[in-house]
Amino acid sequence: MADKLKTLGLAYRAKKVVLGEEVLNRIDKVKLLFIASDISEKSRERYEKKCHYYKIGHIDDFSGEELSSALGKNNVKVVGILDKGFKDALLKNQ
């Protein structure tokens, strides 16, 4: 699990992620979505519907605090991965 968070931080530093509402604006480019385990039910439903419609995989193993810590940001609940290479690396360890 820690490897995924490290890879997520690396993807953020490489500018291959979008956060929060920006995910919805660029959903057609998102390859993988991280949804915080402690996000509100209404928001979770909204993002999961988008994932289903656009056939995007999603991971909800981490809390908002864990995602925020991995990215060095505050209050991160949703992270979209834009790069196929990072997506593959994140899914490889499952």
C-alpha cells in the first residue's frame, strides 16, 4: 500500500494528476481515479458514476488524509491519474 502512495506522489510531482473538481473537467483524459474512503456518499456516487460511464478504474483504499499526505496537499479527496504508465505502475502492485 505504501508503494502506491509513493508512486502517487511521484505522479503528482511529474504533473500527471488532477485533483478534486478538476477531475470532472478532464475526465476524458483520466486513466485511473483515487477516491478517498472517507469522501461523502453523494460525492462518491458522483465520481463512481463517471468512472462507470467512461470505463475508468478506481481505487478507494486510502483515506483523504493518506492521499493528502502522499501529495503534500491539504484535504485531497479525489485524484485522477492522467498517464497510462503511472496507471499501470499503480495497478501492478494490487
